[in-house]
Amino acid sequence: MSDARTNLRAGLIGSSIQASRTPTMQMREGAAQNLDYSYEIFDLDVMPGGPASLPSLLDRLQAEGYAGVNITHPAKQQVIDLIDDLSPDARAIAAVNTVTFGTGKRVGRNTDWWGFAEAFRRGLPTVPLGRVMQLGAGGAGAAISYALGQLGAGEVWIYDLDEQRAQVLADRMNQSSESTRFKASFDIARDFVTCNGLVHCTPMGMTKYPGIALDPDLISPNHWVSDIVYVPLETELLRVARAKGCQVLDGSGMAVFQAVGAFEYFTGLPANPDRMQSYFDAFELA
Ligand code: NAD
């Protein structure tokens, strides 16, 4: 087993992760705290067996004394069948992005939702949350719905090109939420005008998927706009919203705080969020 402060090892398992900023954030924060901490990439694309090698990879890392691993696309759901305990938030979201081995048991958790919630609290601390439009009901969208519930949203309308996906997510979230009502939206033009703000969770706006996922004319200066896309940080959606005078939040905070949460699970020590943000920003400029 790894000692609490020496030979601490963790890593990231997923596909197409060579350009991920998470290893840099994790390693630099470990160095800043004088920890003997390493964080490796385990790219399923280059593993013999591909994504099917996940079970044996987890077995190996646990046997070798790793503190834990982050899990990303395409394994966040697949890993659920390979762990012993699931945290209540990961169960509600139906996705795991952090596995710890520390107690001899594999525990699956989700720091994506907490990352978004923490970034939102800091970046948009005073915006109204009576009615929120969420665009996108995929893997990240499930974490955002859960976060909006934890942030105290009154109603969350979920819109997705795949209407059934929006409905399934809304139904699932209603099962785990006591005070937030989740509804699928099938007419974004009609429903968005009644909303206080928007959280965008589709791939639109990424460098490889340019554009905006809704008609920009629907956005008014009274709306706040949060985009979880972070490549690039200034998406077309944020540019339009900023130009209209909306309060906006980019996707960097979610990426930073998911790493802050995971660092604490792996090392037992709190990470410094401002330092983590500076590592993320330096990567952006590199
Ligand atoms: P995904 O493929 O699982 O889901 C995307 C969903 O968007 C799908 O359900 C799809 O039907 C829907 N969609 C696509 N285009 C649409 C449109 N024009 N209108 C309405 N719905 C549309 O992807 P994901 O894993 O949920 O990730 C979504 C994006 O979130 C990623 O591209 C990434 O940029 C971002 N992300 C950011 C962070 C972060 O830390 N900031 C973390 C995870 C994901």
C-alpha cells in the first residue's frame, strides 16, 4: 500500500487524453505541497485490448498500491460495475470520475458535479436560480443537473436534440432530488424566455464543433450564461452573451475544481484552488 505522504501515485484512465490538463494540475499541486506524488496517463486508445482492458488495468493499479484514478470518456459508466462502493452523488449521476483504492475497497465518486457547483458559486454567486435551462443531456449534462439541484435551482429544463435522452435524465433526476423539479424541454424558443439563465453542456462551440446550440436572438441581457466547454474558453456562445451584457461563466472552473476534489481524495490533503487555476491557465497559454 502507498504511504500517506511518500510514493503517492494516481492517474487518469480514458481515451484521447494525451492533451489533458489534469496531470499537469495534479503533479504541480503535489510538487507545491512537497509531496512525493506522481500522476500518470493510462490511454485506453493505446492499451492492448482498448477500453476492454479497464478491469485488468484497475486490478493492476490497485495491486501496485495506487491511491486512486480519475476516469474519463468512455469509461465513466463502465467502471461502475468494477467498484465495491458508489457514493450517493455518483449513483444519482450514474457516472464515476474518481476511484479510490485507499481503504482496500474500490470507491467510486463523482467530482465533476462538485467542480461545476464550486465554480458556479464563485463565478456567478448572486444570479437567480428559479428556472434554469440546461442544454445537453449527455454524460456531463447528468453531472450538471445534479449540481443545479445541489445549488438550489427551483426548476431545471433540459433540452437535447435527442428528446428521449432529455426525458430520461429529467425523470432520473426527479427521483434523487427533493426540492428541484426537472423537466424535459421540447421547445427551447418557448421555454428559454421564461428562464433566468442557461448552462450549456453540448459539444457545440468546441474548436472541432464550431457554432452555438441555440438561436442567439433568444438570449437577452437578463439571462446569465454558463458554458462548460473549455476548448476554447471563450466560446461563440459566451462571446455573444458577453456582448449582450449577460453575466457569464466559462468552463475552466469546472475542470479545475473536479481536479481539486480528486486531489484531496488521492492525497488526503486539500488542494489550493487558486494555484490549480493558475496551472490550468498556464496550460491554456502554452
Ligand atoms: P456527450 O456526447 O455525452 O453528450 C452531448 C449531448 O449533447 C448529447 O446528448 C447530444 O444529443 C447533445 N447535443 C449535441 N448537439 C446538440 C445541440 N445542438 N442541441 C441540443 N443538444 C445537443 O458529451 P458530454 O460528455 O456530456 O460532454 C459535452 C461537452 O461538455 C464536451 O464537449 C466538453 O466540452 C464539455 N465538458 C466540460 C467539462 C469541464 O470540466 N468543463 C467536463 C466534461 C465535459
